[in-house]
Amino acid sequence: MTYDGIQPRDQHNEALVQNVRPPDWQNPKPLSRYHLVVIGGGTAGLVSAAAAAMLGGKVALIERHLLGGDCLNVGCVPSKALIRAARVAAQVRSADKFGVEIAGNVHVNFPAVMERMRRLRARISPHDSARRLADLGVHVFFGTGRFTGPNSIEVGSETLRFRKAVIATGARPVAPPIPGLADVDFFTNETIFSLTQLPERLAIIGAGPIGCELAQSFARFGSRVTLLEVLPHILPAEDRDAADIVAEALRRDGIDIVLDCKIAEVKKENGRPVLVVERSGQTERIVVDAVLVGAGRAPNVDELNLDAAGVAYDKKNRCQG
């Protein structure tokens, strides 16, 4: 089975993979021409392909990894499952504010939390499955698509010809150029949901939406979380007033927010990551058990051969039309 980034190999992930990347799947024989070819089987690609097929179009969809894309596999579904569990833990801890007394300490069973997430993800996966698309009349091709002309794309040994194409390949996490970071086994949103044990100390690089929501969740599960951002406030794309409200909430959950800083180096000492951080003219060392990087995204267009299709794009690989 294709388990890249989907761990551990349990019954829930087996059911997930069986739906979104069936190991016995055979790519169909291409039609002479499709009305629409969709590259990328995430949310946008699935909706485009399904809608066109239901309108009577001859549609093909190409996916190189897992149908459902980030949303199902490493984004919306797993993150919101964790957020829900973390919210319950926080509510129980503050139950006395509502006149509800809880006997003893609140213990979070992190392996059970993650198993619930995997179970929910697997339960949703039939809606994004290859079989459902095929039943709608969509030809599903697994493999890497590469344009060979303005109206043709190659996947495996087959060439698909089309009238129109939708590029819905999404984006991937990118790591900032921090010396030594590549030498530690850091997590991204594509791998963090494979955890089965809670890290005692977690450093999160990047205080955007991904960094903030996972910082709060892991803090509520019991990790000591340090959230690092090179800019003067978290959520840099949002209004400062809104960002400050979120920052106050994160601090209430015990998160150490380090702003306006430079991570000069990441190294390993005694098997643990150490972040060397500079701020306000001072240097400090932050020793953790795990590092999560949520500091940026890059579009997945490198392998598409966009020039052959006549698609203009800029130096950051963002399509211009």
C-alpha cells in the first residue's frame, strides 16, 4: 500500500488508503479526448471533476498521491479532530467555573486522541474515494501528470488529450533556510498527524494559522509549547488587533510565544533538538523533544512542465494565467 506520510499502519489508515489510493487500482484506457482533465485530487480538483462529470462531460482526474489532498489527509479533517479533543480537555480543566467539580487531574490519552482522528478520517474517506469518482463517470489516473502540449498531458505511459484543464495541485510545506534544521527530524503538517506519542516539549517555527492551531492543541494535550515567529506578532496576515486576541488566548494555555526573533541555528544535543534563538540582542538556547515547521508553503507545479502548456508563472511558481 501507499503509506507515504500516512502512519502508523493500523486498520484506520489501511481503510483510508484503500479508498484514496487503492493498491490494486488500474488506470483506465484513455478516451480519444476529454472535455476536462483535472490535475490534483484535493478539494478543488474533486469538486471540479465531479461537477463536470455530473453535467455530462468526459472527465479525467490525475492524482500523484492520495485523493482528498491536504484537507482529508493532512489538513482540515485531522487538525479539526485534534482541536475538538483539545477543546474538551480545556473545558474539563475549567469545569469549576461552571460549578462542575472534577475529581482528580485531567489526563489526556494522546494515543487514543490520535486513533480517534485516524478513525474519523477513514470514515470520511469514501466521499473522496477513487470508487466514488469512477461511479460518477470520472476516469481516475494515479501518477504524476506532465504537460506535453497545450491540449495534452502525460501520466505514466499514457497521453490524455483534452479541451480544457484545471490545475488544482495545491501546495506543500517548505522549511526556512535555518542552518542545521535539515539535520533534525522536524515535522510539518504532512507528518505531524502520524504521531502516536505526545512530545513533552515542542517548538513550533511559524505563527501562522497552522502553527497557532497546533500550538494550542498540543499545549492543551500537555506539551510545553514554544511558538516562534520572526515578525513582531503572530498571524502576520491578519489584523494586529485580532492577532493580539489570539496571542492572549494562547498564552493563557501556557504557550511561550517568542516574537521578533531570529533562529540562528538548530542542532542536536544528546539526541534532542536545540534551537539557538536571537532576540533583543540576546541569545538563548531552547531544548525540545520535537520541532514542527509551519513557516510557509510552495505551489506544487514544479513537475507539470507548464511551459509546454503555455501557462505563465512567476519565479515563485505561481500561475499567472
